[in-house]
Amino acid sequence: MLDRRRFLGAAASAVIASPVVVASGRAQDEAAYFKDLHEKAKKEGEISWYLTHWRTETAERVGNLFMQTWPGVRCNVVRSTGQVLFQRLNQEFKARVPVCDVFSSSELGQYVTLKKARQLMRFEPKNQVHCLPAARDYDPEHYFAITDANTTVMAYNTDLVKAAEAPKNWTDLIDPNWKNQVAVCHPGFSGSGGGWVVTMEKLYGWSFFEKLKANAPLVTRSIIDTVNVMATGERKVGIGPGSLTVNLAAGGRPIATVHPADGTILGFGPSGILSTAPHPNAARLFVEFLLSREVGEIAASEHQVPVRYDVEPKPGIAKLGTMKGLNKSPEELSEKLPDLIEKWRDLFGV
């Protein structure tokens, strides 16, 4: 079990300075900061965490570890797809009944909208200094912190598809040979699915989806579900999160990952504190915790891409900053995705 002494010790050990007295002083300041923040958080008693970018089991594991590390602060975990949780947030804003403290989504464009509406609290976590530059410097205004990184890839069932016959490019998904065999996710529910749709439309135009429709794909709500239906053989090929495809393969499931020749999609999962957060100090403590080495190790064990420099990725997962692929602009997502979701619903009827 992790206790506060170990957590603070880990934070302090990362501080390197000269002379030694300065380093010791910084460690003491950091320990005092966490102690004070914990005391304030205990007075608030709890935190509500809305998230999309981890599996429910992983999220519950992180929530339980937070409560063990910082006793007296309950973590209420609410896990769903990106668009569903964002809609729930907007309903809370309109009703002026705030529930969510920390919002962790897989859809970067949502944070553009939240920032413009002044619905995010500015906060620069101390643990952000331990993150790799690609994550640490993503939002210089500090309205959100990158607490997760992942990829969107293609995958296939290895019991049903030979490696030589597997898709190699995104455009292979619209090959008539894969009719009734493709699994994709709905951009109106999945944040990662929304990013995939924006990227494909940018690369190949809307005709890509018209051809995809002709292949009668199975459309799931979550991008996690696409991998599950491939693993069971309900569909042979499709899209999915790189962390999950590698994780299931490592566990013996018949899934193989394909990094498309036309580009793996790189994605970030931010965490932001709502300006209306009922428990702002508990929220600050929780965001610090999400950026801790202990949570980084949990994410890495699930084959996520670690955002901290002192956490090594699992085999098959590239280190953040070394991957080359297709990046999604938050502004582009915010601007284009709403219209593309409507076009998707008109085309696919879901």
C-alpha cells in the first residue's frame, strides 16, 4: 500500500539542485505544499472525477489508490465516453448545479470550448515538472494538464486474418473485401473516435466515409468496444486505442496492432479543474496525483504512453516525443467536429 510518506519522498527525490542545501530546501517546500493541500482537501472531503481515456477498471484502481495515499478525501469515479460526459457537463452548467471537479477527456477540442467559456480553473501542478516536454508544455496558460497519451491505430483478429492480408493503410478499411468485417466507433460518443473522423476527413475527404458506409461497418459507442468485438471475432478488422490492442495481445488475446503507413494518430488526454468545482483543493490534489509516478506506473502497466520522464513504457509502446504520426489540433477539433458528427449521423443513421 502506498502512503503519503512514500509519495512525498518520491516527489522530493526528483528535485536535483546545487548545492545540496538548496535541494533539501526545495524538497521541504514541496512536502509542505502537499501537506497543506491535503489538509485543505480533507476539509472538502471528496472529489468527483469525470474521465474517458482509461478503462473503468483502471480508473477505479487509480481512484482507490488516491484514497489510500490521501486518506480523508473520497474519489467518486464517473467513467463514460467523451461526448456523453461533455454533454453532462454542459447540463450541469445550465442547471447551475456543479458536480464535476476534474474533467479528464480524450477529446482535446472540448478544452478549447471550456477555456473560451471560462469554465476551467488555471492551475499549474508542481508534478508537471516531471513530465516530458510534449506533455509538460502543451498548455502554457495552465488551464489543463496532459495526464494521458495514447495512439489510435488499426487492429485485426489474428485467428481470422493472416498478417500478410491485414490492412496496412487507413484506406484499406474501405476496401470492399472487408464488407461486414470492419469495426469503428461513433464520433458523437467517443472522443478518440471524433479525432479519428476529423483526421480521416482531412486526409481523404468525406468520400472516405461514404465508401466506409458501403462496407456496412459495426459502429460502437466507445473505441474500447471496437477492440473487444475484434477480439471476440464479431468483426475481423477495425480501429482502436494502441494501448488496449497491445495490452490485450500481451494477455494472450488474438489481437494484433497495425500502425498505418499513412500515419498513426497521436492523442493526448488532458485533465482540467472546472471553475465551478465544488471541491477545488481536493481537485488540485487529485490532478497532482494523476501526474505522480505511481499513477504513471499504473498507466504504463496498461500499455498507455507515459507522460512522465521517469516512467518507462512497456514493450511495443514508444516513448512520448519519439513517435511520429498524425497530430490533431485542438482548435481544428473544436471547429470541425460538431459538423462532422451531424454528417456522420445523416450518413450512418446512428
